[in-house]
Amino acid sequence: MFKVKVLRTISDVDKATINDLSDDGFFTHEWFKVLEVSKPFKIEPRYFVAYDSGEAVAIAPCFIEHDSQYPTIEELSPWLGRLRKAGNSLGFSLNPPLVCHSPCSFHSKILIQKGYSKKTILDLLCKEIDESCKKDRILFSSFPFVSEFDETLMMGLADRGYAKVPFVETAYMEIKWTSFEDYLTHLGRKTRTNIRRELKKNRSHEIIIEQENDFHKLSGILSDLYSNLFMKYRGRRSPLHPLFFTAIGEHAKCITRLFIARKNGSVIGFTLCLLHKGVLDVYLAGFDYERLTKTDFTYFNTVFYAPIRNAIEGGFEKIHYRSASLEAKLSRGCRIEKSYLFIKCHVRPLNCILSQYARMKYKEKGANILPLNDL
């Protein structure tokens, strides 16, 4: 007999269960703990957990999204926010959308134990999400980063009243090489020559890239360096303050890889990756732009070559990258992964209008509608 509970803190979710069900560093107990402890942005957790005879067999991590590291659903579609505010002016006290994905991740997932019917579990969780939205006065729920490879969500959400819109193209790399040199030999001659030149130039500028573990000592530096990148593309400081990086060191060091670039002993750049079950996700990078040159290639060495080398040597199966500079990623052995936004209005007549609007947008727009420059 199935039963669904809605939990409001990751402390109430069994750590071993969620980590066993997950295949993604952003969907781990450690990552959700970092967010709850450091509070880099305002989100309200809602963990929908399905139980069978008292055993947790599926989890849908969701969050009421007031703000985010990236543009929120209401920022991407301002009319959603205007509609909610109009309802509030009439006294309905409506909350921001319920976003069914892990904050900072470019994936939406429902974690389901093997052997259970994915259709049955999705029915249970979507029904509970609908009821929770009505109870919490949430007008919209969404799955913003549904991968084209996730057949369960791609097929199931459309059948449950969610409108579908093309969203973001990201990149991934399947690790199938025995060494970094083996990786290079499988690339085109021009790319292989360029990478070797970029590696040599980086060394000639006396830049050393090493893996680090001391987040506490580096937390302020990492926050400032990422803010440099965030300011460059978003025009403001990053919400990821030093406490965020300290919390990673205290609660999630085991699921991270931190690569630090130093010149003459000073930190000039970094890349932070999350890992879980053979998958490495290249999440954050930051640089001291005043100390970089156009010929030291610190960006490529820190964001691409150090993680790729580490993944090969560590026996990983896949690397996930973000949505920027796709051409550069494709030339270095990546492939495209399309994702889709699924959104639902919990007022039936308005949801019909939303579905029509989504179909119109589907015809007009391609992918990468997310206005974001990132890794």
C-alpha cells in the first residue's frame, strides 16, 4: 500500500535512501543539506516521498522558488509573476511556483527504486504535488529541466496536464578513454593540436592546477572569484556567499571535486564539480580576470582539461557541462542534451490557456531560451 509524505527538511529524509536512489550529485542528501544550512537564496523545500509498506521507494525533490542562482521561472516568463501578483491584489495570497528540480542543477528528476512501475509512482507523486499546490496556494508547478533522455517525465508529464516548452541545451561527455592522451587521440587533429598548445602555454605561464579539499580556508576567495564571473554576465554579485562554500566543506566534501589554479602561490581561478555514482557535473568556476591573460588559457585548463583528466583517471562514466560555449564543448568531445520546461497552472481554465500559449511558443522558439551565460 503506497503512501506519500511531504517533508520540509532534508533532515527528515533518510540519507542512505536518497543517495541510493540518485545518480546525480545535485540530488543527494549532502547537496540539499548545503542549501538548507547556507541559505544562499530563498527557497522552501518540499520533498515528496512515496513509501511502500514503510519503505521509501521514490522521492521528488521540489522547492517553492522565491529566488535562485539563475533566473527563476517567473523571471523567464514575467506574465506568470504578473498573474500571481494580480491574484494577490485580490486577496488570494498566492505563493511563487513550485519548482520540481534541484536548485543549481540543470536537471529535473524523480528518483524511483528499481522494480517499481514508474507510471504508478509518477501518478502518485503528481497527484500529491497537485494537492500540495492547492493547500499552499501555489498557482504554478513546473519541471524546468526535463532531459530528452528521461522517457518517464517526457511522456508522463504531458499526460498529467503539464505544458511543454523547449528550454535549454547543455553538453555531456561520455568517458570512454583509458588516459588523457587516449582522449586526445580521439579528437580531430586541429582540436588535438590546439589543446596541446593550451596545456603547454598554461604551464609556461607557471600556472599550477591542483585538486584541493580545504573549503574553509578558501571560502572567501571562491565566493569572490565566482562573483567576478557572475558580475561579468549578470551585472551583480553572486548570491553564493562564503558560508555556502564553507557548508560544502562541512557537509558535502565527499561529493565534490575542487580544482584550484595558482600563479606564484596566489589563487587565480577555480572549478567546482559535484559527483555521484560515476557522473561528474562541472558546476561552478570563477577567475581573477585582472591576473589572467589571453595566452595562458587558464579557463580551458581549469574548466575542461583538469576535470576530464580527473574523470578518466577516476573511472567516471560521464561529465555534465552547462549551456554556454556549446561549440567549444562539442569540439572537445561533448554531445548535446536537450531539456524541456514542463509547467502547469492549478486553475483548470487558466491551464488550458497556458497549454495553448506553450504550443505557440513551441513552434516559435528553439532551445536555449534561458538567458544565461555559465559553464
